[in-house]
Amino acid sequence: MTIPTSSVEQVIPGQGAMAQPEDRKPAKAKRRRFRFVSNAKAATGLIIIGIYLLFAIIGPWIAPYDPDAQSEELVQPPSAAHWFGTTHLGQDVLSQILVGTRGVMVVGLTAGVVATILSVVVGVTAGYLGGGWDDSLSALSNVFLVIPALPLIIIVASSVSAGSLIVALVIGLTSWSWGARVLRAQTLSLRRRDYVEAARATGETTWRLIFFEILPNLTAIIASGFVGTVIFAVTAEITLAFIGIGGISNWNWGEVLFWAQSQQALAQGAWWWFIPAGLAIAFLGTALSLVNFGIDEFVSPRLRSAGKTKIKTASGHTVRMRVGFTPVLANTAEPHTHATTTPVVRKVGPS
Amino acid sequence: MSNEPVLEIRNLNVDYGLGDVGVQAVRDVNLTLHRGEVLGLAGESGSGKSTLAYGLTRLLPPPGVITGGQVIYHPEDGKPYDVLGLTDRELRAFRWAETAIVFQGAMNSLNPVHKVSTQLNDVLEAHEPTMSARDRDARCREMLKLVGISGDRMDAYPHQLSGGMRQRVMIGMALILQPQVVIMDEPTTALDVVMQRQILGQIIELRERLGFSVIFITHDLSLLVEFSNRIAIMYGGRIVEEAPASTLYRDSLHPYSAGLLGSFPALRGPRRELSGIPGSPPDLKGMPSGCSFHPRCPKAFDPCADNIPVLGRPDAPDGATRSVACWLHPVKEPVG
């Protein structure tokens, strides 16, 4: 049944033409590009990660020495020739770290991508489809949840002459279950929300419901799961190398730490041997966490629309906008209207 | 009811967002709440009535900011002070002890996993930490009885109470520290008409016993006419008319008030056609020039499109008790 438009017109005469003046254009909020990057946390994190990625690509070419090449200068402190000093065999620490970046980044990102894809597929499917799917997929993720990842990786890595890709896959395949459980729980809560029911009522397909109604609401969880897995994978790989498992041929930061530890760098006072590698790990973790914070703020439209969140108040303090304490920008009883237009108070007299 | 003010709002301005992208949701609002009175705040959706109420208690979530004005609170004893000038710590102590809020959905305001008694107790624990557990318990019980719920419901969980009872619990919680001002944001919207009437009757009765003042926000003008002492009509973030309830009902001056009043039927009297208001509420991002109501106003004339009318006392016999912002009614003296 269609309602003839004329009947609407009768009830609300002049709707449209009369309702709003035609000539004005609403002050359109400027759509800012690179909004994500304008977030200071995200920008810092992205810059650091960008530098790491750059070194991962060009590291082996710009390394001043072959990381395996031995020289006469044993355990030398940092100098112009060796910026990060040398090891007990006279190898250049800077070259080892530069060459090692690639392995760390490949393992971290591959494992992160594998685990994230698995956790989204399993978690969202289990949460959304429910029933038998939910039971079996939940059981599967429970099993993977109790598999101790690191011992398994140690076994796999020491039995197969594993390249870093194998290590990355093992880490990815064992660390998705936590994310899957969180995503399943959130999907269960989302699928009964009114807007999902409304979308279903309008006849949207299951796939559209999942990809357009549910997944955007999971972005923050997926992103934090990815970042968490990357950090876990990097530390796992470095741990493996540190305890002496993993290819000696592949340099990575754990390898540097392994040699530093076994040659008692600390007792020798050779701080340049382990501090650069340690800082490289710490900065990577920091950068990933910063990106995670940035994503959290970015995906929530409520936090995003505000743009600036810090603001100077009437009392002279700079405060963060937060719920429950609305900032007061000006605290005078002066009306605002008089400042812009000057309304005339008409004198009333006998007429 | 006295003529002594308890809350004075002076040129309050509230924006959503900062600078150019900001939307002015409340503009230059002047309003005085007197001791023991029920002040109704009515208007269409988006007219700024809730923003005004949350703005004056500084409860607006980001990106809401107060860009100007004062909210002077007059305590029962002591000097009046500006709520907007309080520090965070002072504001925390001020809330609930001096002003309380009853929110729209009682079903969402009560935590489903805590007993009613626990939630009532929380207020006392936060604001009166020296009170003994037994006194607190007795006070909660008394409060529930006051709003018509028997004391044995103390240990009930929110889901065990009906919607009306939950709203009563919320009202009891608002009154537990005996605040001077209670802000009610459409407290009966989710209830059926029978329960609405009961709850409103109860609020009136409690007000007579405890002597607090009420700011009552609703879009149901017929409810306000019957129940409040004074009514303020908001449109496009401004107060366009403010008058005693009966005066407003009998002869409203602003065409917008007339439109609102003409959109619900009277129980008695001659039959008349329900008129409604043509058009839709203004877009706060691009307000019409001059009086924001002029594009929809049936009585618009020359000055309306260019000049913003100020709220002031009209040149009428009962002009001293009311104010209006309309070029049809020349203003003798502006308010605020």
C-alpha cells in the first residue's frame, strides 16, 4: 500500500518548502584526511613501526659489515667504526641488529595476521551462527587455549630445521584461540542488538549482516588482538633464539642476546652488546601499543568526532574532556547573542 | 512556594564540539527556579531541553562544552555560588546532595546485578561516610516507604520490580540526601498513563512534604499544564516563552507555544481542529537568521527574518509574571 503524497501534504502543510530556508548551506564539518595519523599516539607508533619496516627491508644492504664476519677488534665499545661496538669474535653488533630486524618483523607480522584471521573466522562464526557451530568451534578454541604455545614451538622448531616462516606459522596457529573467545563473546552480545535485528528485518543477507553490521563494531577488539599477537610472536621468537633454538644462520635480536648471555657480557661490562637489542624489542612493543591506543580512539565515533580532546577552561587549566565533568570555557553572564547580532528592544509607548 | 530563587541560570551557552565544527545547542538561556516550585521545560526533540538540564549540572558527555554563562545556586543557608565555577572535588560533593537527577529510563539506571538496598546505600556511603550501617539501612527503608514501596523490597533485584516501582526507586534515590533541586528528565515517558499519574501525584506529594524544587523536562505539554507551576518553552536552543502554567495554557503569546498547545485535544470545551506546527525543527548547524522559528511561523512579519527577538517582559497586564521572545509582543524590559 502506498500513501498518496497529497494526504501527507494535508496533514503537514508546506513541509519542505516552508520548513527550512532554501538558500542557506549547512556549515559542513570538514572531513579531515589522515585523521588516524593526526592522533599523536598513533602517529608516533606508526613512525616507529615504519622505521622498523624500513630497516627490515634495507637492513641487510645498509649494514656496514657482514654480521658473521670476524675481526681483530674483540669486545670493543662503541666507536666511529663500530657504532654499537663488537662481540667476542669481533663481529659488528649494529650489523647484527640491522640484519636481524627482518626476521623479527616477518615472524611478528605473519603470526599476527594468521592468528587474527583465524580468531575472526572462528570467533565470529561461532558467535553469530550459534548452535552446533558454536559448540564445535568453542570446543576447538578451548583445546587450543590450553595448548602451551611456547613448549610446542620449541619442539617444532628444534625438530624441523625451521626457518622463521615455520616459526611464525606455529606461533600464529597456536595463539588465535584467546582472540576467538573474546570475539565470540562480543558477537553474541552484538547479534541481539536492535540494530542487527532491524537489519535482519529489512532482509539483509547473513553475510552482509556479519560484514557490515557486526564486524565494524569488532574493529577495536580485532586490532588489539592483532597487536597483542604481534608482540607475543616477537617475544616468542626472541625467546627461542635466546635459549638457543632456531637457525644460527638467521640473525635476530634474540640471537644477539643469546651470545651476549653466553659470553657473560654483563660481567665483562660490555653493555653495548645487549642494550641495543633490548631497546629495539622495547621500542617495537611500545610502538605497537601506541598504535593500539590510537586504533581504540579512532574506531569509536564518539571519541573521534570530538577531534581535540584537551581544552583550556575558564579557570585557566587545560583539561581532558571526560564524562561527568563538562568543561566550562567561559564563565561570565554576558549573553553571546548581543555580540553577533544586535537585537533591538523596541520602546513601547502610547501609540 | 516562595519567590526566593534556588537556581538562577544566566545566559547559559552550551556547544557540542569546538570552534567551527561546534553546534550551538543552548543559547543565552536565562531561567530562574524558585524554592519549592515545579518548573516545566517543554519543546520538540532537539530543542535543547535535555542539553540545558545536563549542561547546568555539568553532566554533558564529550564533545559537549559550556561556552558561557553562570548557574547560581542558592543554598538554604549560606552564600549563593556559581556551579560552573566549582572544582571537580566540590562538584562531586555538590551533586546529589544539592541537585539530583531522575533519568529517563529507570530500567537502565539501576544496575541489574545489585540489590536495590545496595544501590541506595551507595549514595549514602559516598556522601555521608560517617553514617553507621544501621542508620543507613534505616534511611533507605524510610526512603522506599516514602515513595510507596514496602520495606521488604529492600533486598529485591531490579528485575524483580515493575517499571513503575523501579522509577519510584530512582525517585527515592534522588531524594535520599534531601536535595534542593531535582531534575527530572522525562521520568514517566516509559510508563503507562495510569502509572504516570500515580508517580506524578507522588512527586507532588513529596514536594509538599520535603520542599524541594523540580525542573521537569518533557515534550508532553498537556502533562505540564496540569502538574507544574511554571512552564518554559524551548525552541532551537532558546527559551521562547516562560509563564505560569495556567497563564500559558489560557493565552500563550508565542506562536510556537500556541502551536504546541494546539496539538493536543482539551477534555472539555468546544470541539476544535487540532492544528499542529508545520515544518520540522531547525537544523542546529544552520539556524535560520533572526527568530529561529520564523520559517515555520504562521504570523511571521518583517523583523522576524533579520533580528533575533530577546526574551523579556511583554507589555501586557500580567506582563510582570511572564516573559516571551517574539516580535509580535514588544518587550518592555529584557530578562537577564
